[in-house]
Amino acid sequence: MREYSVLIGGKAGEGINTVGLSIAGLFSRLGYQTYMYFDYPSLIRGGHNFAIIRASERAVGAFRTPVDVLLAFDQKSIDNHRERIHNGTTIIYDVSRASKADGYGLPLDRIVREEKAPPITKNSAMLGALAQVAGIKPAVYEDVLRASVPEKHLEANLRVARRGYDSAEEAFVVEPLDAPALPILTGNEATGLGLVYGGLESYIAYPMTPTSNLLHYLARHAEDLAIKVLHPENEISVILIALGLAYAGERAAVGTSGGGFCLMTEGLSLAGMSETPVTIVMGQRPGPSTGMPTYTAQGDLHFVLNAGQGEFPRLVVAPGDLEETYTWSAAALMLSWKYQVPSIILTDKTLAEGAYSFDFEAVTPLPDREPVLWDGSGEYRRYARTEDGVSPLAFPGMRGAVVKVSSYAHDEAGFTTEN
């Protein structure tokens, strides 16, 4: 089976995640399915960031330890990954920041200076050098850059990429496959698109790793997706705004991680008692407390199953790959509204921030799961008893309906009762 693994490393702020996605795009355009793992500390600058890109003829969802190519912006990117280097590994490194190693040293500072390009374009030099080492034609990396670089910076990136390409030599050949170039999505992006598929109208969140990028993605594409995106001051406001929107008839979802979910639990319990639908995206990371914000964990299942005082029904889905993330996110929102219960989408850092090839055509369409609405006859009772236990929904402004919800134990009309 044809399969390749590439690691690129450097400091925070050098665009490692961005160039990692460009490398994944390089292989995708040759028909390969890809997976990218991105590792970074909780720092804005410095430290050590790295991305591992795996490309294969089949779908992959994990990286391999040995790598075929190591792209190093500094010495630490070589020293920290010596266990990944084997006899067949090709190393491409920045000669000004890494000691001489077997492989190809690129004078990145000189290249960007001579091309009058910004320092961040060093990434494109690495991309070009990788293409040469892997026997990939320049037209392929040029296509990647045209799809990802803003127009005003494109020519500089193309020039720098060509300098990187000319500075290396072919070490092996990545043969194109007879397969389509699949789009590459992160788990957060698949979650967002799944929520929209399920009927999302508003997304509310306070940024918290690893779900921050879900907020950023939906905000960036809000107009195209025909949704509203809100960023309130804290997680308590987040959950209460979502419940208010749902009370008014708007399908809303929120996103957070462990610490933020703690703040949302009173609102979650309110949703349970008031039978207000809301979908919560909960991205797991190591705890307790602040824990390790940028690493992965799967320790919060019991927490989300039991969060909130008292007992009330809830739906929890824990997807394991991108296809499940997309379809189960849609289903979680749909079912939350059909049965008027809170739903929770449980992800983790590896899934949420990992990037995968995704085939939309392989997704099985979901059946229609619309909520039951009040037909306008008789006196509206928000908590009317029915054979299936689900009361018809009405919203403020509907003619003839007084929609009274309550956080107290209540009767069918929503009035407090202790009977």
C-alpha cells in the first residue's frame, strides 16, 4: 500500500498548522486520503509546535511514528523527534536555526530577503522543497498556494516556494492515484457543518480549547451558512442565551470544554426541567480545572451523563471519526428538538482539531426528525400530557398561545405545583 508520513516542526507563531494543512492539500490533490495531527503548547510565541501528516490510499485517522520527511524550522524539531527518523527519512532544515544534518539545508532567511517576501513565507519554501523531494510537480503546490494564500501575498509565496523547490533533490516519487481530491476538514468544522445540516440557526460560544476553532469557523462562514454567531462574556451567558433563543423558537447550539461546561451545568439543569432543547458541543481535554488546554483526553463521559442537579433525560453522542461527527452532530440537534431534551456532542482535542479527508457523498442522509408543533386548537398547554410523552411546541407570538415555561416543578400549563 502506498503511504507517506511527513512531520513539520517549529515555534508557535510560525504557521505550522497552516503549512501542515497545505502539505495535506498537496497529497489530497494527488488522490490520497490524509490525516493531520497538530501538537502545540499553550503559548502564543515560542515553544515547540509540530504537525504530522499521513497520506494513504485508504482512509486514515492516526499518525505513524516513523516519518518519511522531516521539515525542521529549528534544531528542536530534529532533536525532539529523533525516534521518528529512520534510514529512509529525508530531512529538510533551516540552515540558520538548525545544525548541519543529513539532508537539505535551506537558507530561508536569505531566500525571503532576496525575494522581498515576509518571513512567514518560509513555509512556502518548505512546501516547495517537500514537493521536489517527493517528485511532485510544481503545478501541484502552486495550486495549493492559490487555494490558500490571499491574492496580495500569492506572488511572493509562489516565488519563495520555487526557491525551496530548486534547493532540494528528488528522493522518491509520490505517484498520483486515480481518485478524486477530497476536501480536508477538522473535526470542529465537521461538527459545525453537521449542526447546520441539522437545522442550526444560532451558535453561541465563549472560546475554550479545543472547541474555539468551531466558533471561529462558524463566525467566518456565518453569512454563507445563513446562521447567527454570538460571542458573549462567559459560559453562563452562553447557555442562557441559547435557552432564550430556543424558547423563542430558534435552534441554537453552544460550544465549550470541561471548565466552561461546569459553568453551564445550572443552565443544563434548567433545560432539563423546562424541556427546552439545546445542543452542547463539549470538547474534552485533560483536567481537572484548567488542566492541559491544548492536549487530548476522554475522561468526561460520566461528567456529562450526570451533570446538573436532579434526574432528567438527555442525549449524548460521542463520535469516533469525521463521518460520525458530521451526521451525529446533525442528529443530536434534530433529536433535541424532536424530544425537547438537551443533547451533548462529546468530542476531544484529537478529533476536534485533527484534519481529515472527508467524502460528503459517502454520508448516509438522515431521516426527517421535525418536532411536533401545536396545531392551534383549544387552550395551549406547554407541558400537555401526550401518549408519547412529548408535548407539542408553540412559541411566543403564535396566535392564541400563552407559552409558560418554568424551572420549578409544574403542571401542564407551566404553573408551579408541589402536588
